[in-house]
Amino acid sequence: MPKRFLIPLLLFTVFFAGMAAIQFATPDMPDNDGFYHIKLAWLMRTENLKPDFPWLPLSILNEEEFYDHHFLFHVALIPFTFGDLRLGAKWAAVTFSAFAFLSIWYLFHRQKLPLSWLWAIGLLGISDAFLYRMSITRAQSLSLAVLALGLAWILEGKYKHLAVLSFLYVWLYDAFPLMLAIAGIHSLSVLVLERRLETRPLLWAGPGIAAGLVINPYFPDNLIFTWHHLLPKLQNATSVNVGNEWYPYDTNQLLKNSLPALVAFAGGALALGLSGRKLDLRTMTSFLLALLFAAMLFKARRFVEYFPPFALIFAAFAWAPLLDSKRESSPSTSKLLASLQANQALILLTVVVCLGIAKSIPVAQERIIDSKPHTLYQGASTWLAENTPEGERVFQTDWDDFQRLFFFNTHNTYLAGLDPTYLQLYDSELYDIWVQITRGNVEKPSQVISERFAARYVHTDLKHGNFLRQAANDPGMVEVYRDDQAVIFEIVEP
């Protein structure tokens, strides 16, 4: 096998093995959303690539307005939908994260970075929170791969490649504005370092994104959804009780789960001072990108998917002049370059990478072992499927229960799912009523649930104590199913 294929194959194997060790520390899945994604991919395989979506009729993802904002991600999941969907979802997460890491190696390789393979392996030790997020069956891993490829092609001036990639990014995931951010930051770096205006990255990425929005299987619903979905997140992502990922880490949490990434960023800054060289374009660009993703991480913990790898990219570029024995050194760095021969640099970086891996992978395994049981709500879902008419709406007391209910039961329809803002944006008054009911602030809620939500069945977990007390005192609510995970009520005439 040619060497040019052998190295990436070996690296992919290392990445795959490392992520599999994390993923299969438990039979469970680390996040609710993976249940939704793999089931929708299965529907796309068994029905068509644009299946009808009747399951969230009271949200902006209702059947008339539905937009699959992870379309290409779901297409990529289709090969994993043969056999056990849970296992397929887990293997998909391993595979996609390995491809993301390989894409960062490709960036290093194309930039002729010394020890590019070792820097890339450092991704397995850069942050346990990053590894955990990469273990979730979501589009973020492929999004990282796209951004790494985009940066590589911007640095190489392959703007036609960039335009095509930007087009596909829109179809893959709704984080596509990040491509414009990378292009814009590169243009800013050129302006600062070279005192000239470089607009080609933006002029190719921008039309690529615009084409992806217009030439889209869901046009024009995709434009409406994107506006509705992104605007609340840009204004105040936590104004509605959304998932924990939209809340920031506190300082102590960040120091625990991403210390190697913070060290890498600080180490990159140190290398800039030691090198005694003028800052080059790729280092400046990666530095500003790392700052951007750090600012995003301080606002919402979900961006731990981007800051650690870009901190590593910055560190790799910043240290390159010091680790490359083939480059001519300046007088101020001649002694340092003389002492850091290739074998010594290899040993030093290997030790740092190994320490990071030894710290991060076990913690990521511990986190994934704490995942909820993959059978959560399976019993309740089966009961609903067997005892209610097809299409019967189910009132849930938690919006994020939808993903698991949908995985086990596409027989029923549901109230809210994927994001609570989808219900709020569809009908804010209805959303407020739902919140009050689920908190147990509405006495005898059966009439409101029946009249306002057109639902005859209610699903709740056992943690909603206030709601359960109101239900117990409501003659219009009859308990028809209970296990150690959930309760189902039927709305009846009192």
C-alpha cells in the first residue's frame, strides 16, 4: 500500500479505536438526540429521503413546515440503520468522529506541519468534554470535519473547493454560518499581517452557502426555520428552559474537563514569543479562530466541540517553526533549535500527548457510563403503540422525552421535541400553558390538556412530583400505565 494511504489509514484506525473505547464503555447512548437522528435516518431508508413528518404538529416542525436541518447527516447515517439501530448509532458516532480527527490531520499534512500525525493524535487527549461530545450521534463531528477542510482549502487558495463545501455544509447542519466566520477571520488576518484586502474566501463561501439555501429540497421552509431557529439563540439562548448545552460551564468545570486545551492555547502563545519570528498567516488565523470559539464556549458549553480542536490547531501552527529542524533559524532561536532536534521534539510531544490521552479518555468513559438506560421509556412507548389509535397525540411533561418516545414509537404524535423553542415559536401562549401544567401550577389539568392541546394521553416521568399530585387529584385523569420510569394517564370524562 502506498505510503500516502498507509498513514491516514493507520491514523483513522487509532482514532476509531480511541473513540470506540469511549463509546462502548456502556451499552447506552450518551444523549437523547441520537435516538431521533438514527430513527429518522431509518425512516429515510425505508420510506424516502423526504418522509412525511407528522410527529410534532404543534411546533415549527409541523408536517406543513418541516425542514430537516440535518439532511445530509441523516443521509450519512443511513448505512448504519441496518440491524440494531442503537448499535448503528453508536458505530456512526465512532466513525464520524474518527473522520473529523482525520480531517484535522489532513489540514496539518497539507500545511507540511512537523509531526503532523502526532499533533492529530493529540485530539484524543485535548479535552474529555470534547471527546464526550464527539461520542454523541449528532452532526457536530462532521461539522468539525467540514470546518477543518474549509480552513485547509482557504489556506491553500482552493476557493472552488470551498464553495462546494459551503453548499454541502448548509445541507448537513445549520451551523453553516461558521464557515463564513472562518473565511472572514482569514480575511481579517490577511488585512492585519499584509495590509491588503482579501475577499476571495468570503466571495466563494458566501455564494456557496446562498446556493445551498436556495437549491434545497426544503426551500423555502428551510429559510423560515433557519431564521426562527437561529435568531433566539443569537439573542438569548437560555431565555427558554432549553437543554444544559446552551448554558455555560463555570470556571472550575472548564478547568477540569478542558485543561489540556487551555494548556495548548497558552502553549501556543508561549511558542510565539520563543520563536522570534513574524507571525505567519496560518498561525494568526488559527489564533483568532481559537479566540472566537473560546468566546462561544464561555457563552454555551456546547461549543466545547470546537474550542479544544482549534486550540490544538493554533498550538501546532505556533510551535511549527521551533520543531522544524529543516528551517533556517534566526539568531535569537539558534540555541533552542539546536537542542530541539527531531527525535527530542518527538519524545517531548509524545509525552505530552500521552499524558493528555491518559487524563481525558478515562474521564470521557466515566461520563458516558453515566448515560441514561437505552431502554428508558421503551415500556411506556410500547403501551402507547398498542393501546391508542394511530396518530393519537401524547402530552409530555418534558420536551426532551420526545426523542426516545419517537425512537420506540412512531405510531403516536407528540407535543414538543428536539428544542422547546419550537413549540414556543409556534404558539407562545400554548407554550406558557404547557410550562404551567408541567410544573404542577394548574389544578385539575385534564380539561386544559384535552381542550387546548387536543391530547387524550399524558406521558410523564416520575420526577414531576407537583404534576403527579395534581393528576392524582383530578378525576379526569386515569392512570393506565406505570413502571419504574414513567406514568401514562388517559383523559376521561370526570
